[in-house]
Amino acid sequence: MDPSDAYRQCEQIVRARAQNFAYGILLLPPPKRRALSAVYAFARRIDDIGDSKGPADERLAALTDARAALRVPSGDDPVLVALHDAAGRYPIPLPAFHELIDGCAADVRGVTYERFDDLLTYCRHVAGSIGRLSLGIFGSEEPAAPKLADALGVALQLTNILRDLSEDRLAGRVYLPADDLDRFGCTLDLDHAGRFTDPPERLANLVRFEAHRALGWYEDGMRLVPLLDRRSAACTAAMAGIYRRLLGRIAADPAGALSRRLSLAPWMKAMVAARAVAGAGR
């Protein structure tokens, strides 16, 4: 398959599936935009395997196949064609995908987390890995850059966990550490209607605590932005800005976040992206 056709299909996946990341990806110059679209498309494939409804053993086998595909690409798979072409043009650390696969395998197995350090390992697998893959495309000679990209990935994943708290619980997944649940006297048990049985005030305090923790990771991770070229910085700031604003909404209205999946209006995402461009141009 011609790489140009493969990249076009990856960009279509981004437009269809990356409701938040697309606003940042579009700010990149075409070669980097195509490469990051390929990274996203393969990461989306891995996530979809983990989130599918099939038997656990079948999903784990599919994740094993995805791991093998990183070593032996298929010439007629557009996502793999684009990904391996991008890896030939940029120093993309493809082994980081193995960490993402490990994290998705933990989801399939229904792993829970006792302490925040345990959850942190998971976040670094499923989101810090994406930060490091993206950094391979953005480029930076600064020694601190990989660690900061990892921190920003953790911040985004913690935001995802809070946004999807109810949805994940209905699917049988609990990400928040048991230590934190005990601290706030919460169980995340559900009633017959799928609503949390914990007292609303306790749940709100738990969510605000976790949101404050995530904010600390944003403050650390955003130190990456000045280390990047102008358009890569704008891309990163737009992606992080959208998620950070979403985190603010969750912290301001925990009850709303627990009753429905919060999101930002398209005009607000566009505004955040525009501000990211303006900030990167200074």
C-alpha cells in the first residue's frame, strides 16, 4: 500500500474518533500531522481491543497480535503501513506501544489499584507512553523532555478516569485507588439503577481530591511546552488545555461529572486551540 493512502486513512480515523486530540493535531505541519495521526490510529486500535465486549481471552489474544504487528508489519494494513513509515522518518519509540498494550491487558483482566503509586504505573503505561511517542515526532533535545511528556500523559489519563468514573463503573472497572476510597469513606457501589450509593458529599470530596492531584501533574507536564518548536508547542498546549479545562468543570461540578459524561463544546475547544497558537507565537 502506498504510504500516502495509508496516512490519509489514519487522518480519517483522527477526524472521526479523536474528539479532543484532533484540535491539537491539526496545528502541526503536514508531515508531523500525518505521523501523529498514525500513532493515534494504532493507539486507538489497541484501546478498542481493550474496550470491546468480547471474551477476555479473545481480547488478550488480539492484544498479543497487535504487539507482534509492531515487529512484523502487514503491507496491506494502512495503520501499520503509516506507522512504520513514520517511524522511519522520526525517532518514534515504538516499544512504548508495548506499555500501552500492557495497560489495556490490565483493563481486560479487571485489575484494581490499592495505592496511587499502583495507579500511576497504569497511567504511565496507557498515557505516558503516548506522550513519549508524540515527543518522538515533536522533537526535543532537552534531557527533561521525556519525563515531562510522561507527566502530561498522566495528567490527561487522570482526567479521563474522573470524566468516565460512572461509565467505567457500569462496565465493572474501578481505577481510583482503594486507599483513596477508604480515606473518603466511599465504595463506588451502584444501586439497581446504576447510581452510586455513596453519600453525594463524600463522592464530591473524593472527586475534588483526585482533580487537585491531576492538576499537579498538569503543572509539571506543561513545562514541556517551552521545550518544543512553535507548532509542536501549540499542538501540545491545545490538547492539554482542552483536558485541563474539562478537569476544571469536573472539579466545579462533581455531581454533574458523576451523572453524565462531561465534554466541552466545539467552540470552546476551538477557542483553547486558538489561544494555544497565540501563546506559542510569543
